[in-house]
Amino acid sequence: MERWTSYRILFFIKKKKLLKNGNASLFVKITVNKKHTEFVLKCTVNPMLWDAESGIAKGNSKESKIINDYIHSVKFRFQSIINHLMTDGVEITAELLKKKFLGIEPKKATILDIFMDHNKRARSLEGIDFASETCLRYETCYRHIQKYIRKDYEVEDLSIDKVDHDFISGLEFFIKSVIGCSHNTTMKYLKNFKKITRIALNTGKLKIDPFANYPLPLKKVNRDFLTETELEKLIKKKFSINRLETVKDCFLFACFTGLAHSDLSRLKKENLIIGLDKKPWISVKRKKTNIQSNIPLLPSAQKIIDKYKDHPIVQEKGVLLPVNSNQKMNAYLKEIGDLCGISKTLTSHVARHTFATTVTLNNDVPIESVSKMLGHSSLEMTKIYARLLDKKVSRDMDHIANKYSS
């Protein structure tokens, strides 16, 4: 903020631009910190009465007295405006004084306007600074807040300075009760909104951080994955219905590679490379994080690729597998789980957890290697997936048992 040091109010007329009655319009020039602006006042002056040097009407005539009283009232009003701005701690500029005098109030920044501007910028940087899924999540959060404002406040938008503890608390309740989101999903949306309020704080549109005393804790959840027995049951199951067989194979491919659905669906031949070990690998940049992920291709995964190399969708789109949309895939996986006698709710993400636990860590693959294959930026992210199975714990404890058996 530029420190306000001085101001000057100057009154003048333009003798070369007279009105039809021969009078001149009275202008005022405001200067603050050497920056100025000017505008015309609702007053006219007989040029013969104007003293340019003193900036007032000369003489003691009734007309001169009226003009000078008006000028005095304008000065008094400007001083009053300045006093109020200083009391409120507002940065004073010549343009702001002009708008305040003319009664032009600056448009207040609103929640949805700031959010919309952020989302437009995010979309323009999609694939550079923002993943597509991140953009989509911010856009979904925007719609939730829009619905919340309409329902609870009965208006289309609210000034950003209306965001306080009560607003956030009400938003949390709305997302959980009306939208039907889980606690953790709700916390993620609130974190998205927290970024918007941080932008408002940084640009001076908000004075106090509404999230300062509002914690956003996540609850620990147990993420499903397939055990060796369940995975083997799925591998051996053959479906006569093509759509179920295809979805099962795509799910198994994800179990053997750890790929998320968004990466699995866009795999192409160029993602197959020969590694330093002279064996086939998958090399792909994760769509969500843009982090490179390199994964050795297990023989079981290679067989699935070979099985579908002549599939119409594979041929038409140039992809490695005929992967359905995530919504369809999850719907079919529920059916597959029921037919295989697997009580867990199968989703495309369960395959990623299965790769991290049953396929890799349970078979003594170091967590550092698992993290690299999953395309994580830190081991902490991998630990969310990496829960050791009782079988591995038992195997590890056998070493200690043998040591102390004597």
C-alpha cells in the first residue's frame, strides 16, 4: 500500500470552452501523491469574476459569494471523505476521492465472481499448472457454493466479505446434508474454497481470514483392496458376456500395473517401451499429477494387451485396451464382484490399491519402488495405499522367531 502523504484540491475554469450563456463550467483537480484526476462540478462561473491565481471568484458580489460558498462546501466535503477513509484505514488515491465525491461506489467483489475468475484461469493453464481433474473439482465446488447461496441466502451471489465462520459452517453442513458428500470429500471442497478466500486476502478484498480458526481434518479411512485369494478368484473367472469379460480384464490390468482409470483409458502403443533390463515397460505421465510413471510390464498384463489387440475400439482409437468410462466400469465391476462372490465394492481405484498392497508390497517390493511406479511425489502418499498384509507380517516375524528359537 502506498503511504498517503499529501493532497491538493484546485478549482479552475476553461475560458476557451464557454457555455452558450457565456459562463464557464467550474472544474476541480484532485492531486494525491503527485497523481491527479479532474472532473466538472455542478456550478458555472462568469469568466470576468474568476481569479485563476487564487482559484475563487473575486469581488463581493452576490454571484461571487454564492460561487465561493459552493467551493468552500466542496472543500469541506472532500476533507470529510478523507477523514472517513483514514479512519477505515483505506488507501487514499485521487481517483477514489473523485468516486466518493460523485457517489460512485466501487463494485464489491463477490464470492462467485472471484471463484469464476479462478476457474477460468485454471482452465487456461490446464495441462501446465492444473490437471483436468483438478479443474473439474474446482468447477464442482463452485456449483455447490452457488446452490448453497441460493438456498440459504436466497440471492444469486454474495459479497466476499460475507464469508465468515458461520458461512463456512453452513457450507459444510449443506455439502454433507444436501449434496450428500462424505466428510473427507466435504473437507476437500472446503480446502478448494479456502484457496479462493486466500486469493481475496492477497488482493485486499478480504481483511480477515475466515478459515483462521476453522480446522479441516480428514478422517482416516480403510481403502478396499483384493487379497491374493480374491485376486486369484477374479483371474480364474470367465464370463460369457463380452462387456463383463472386457471390464474384468481391464480391471486386472490395473491390478498388475497400478494405473488409475484416467491413465489406463489413454494408454497407447507409444507408452510401451523396452527398459534397461531389455524387458517391456509402460511409461506414462500421470494425468492427475503430470508425474512420470514407469512400470515393468508383468507377463499377465502383457497377455491382456495381446488378447485385445484386434478389438474394434483398440483398432479405431489406437489405444492398448477397450476401457469403458469410469462410471460404466464401476457399475459393471459391482456386477462382477457379485458374480465372483467378492463382498467388497469393486471400483477402478480398488485395482490401484491392490497393486500397491497385494501385488507389490506383499511380495517384498520396496515401498520406494512402489511409490515410483504409482507416480507419487512422496512416500507419504504411497503409505495411504500401502497397508501390509498379515501374511507379510507373519513372514517377517518368522525371521525373529528363528533367531530366538534357541
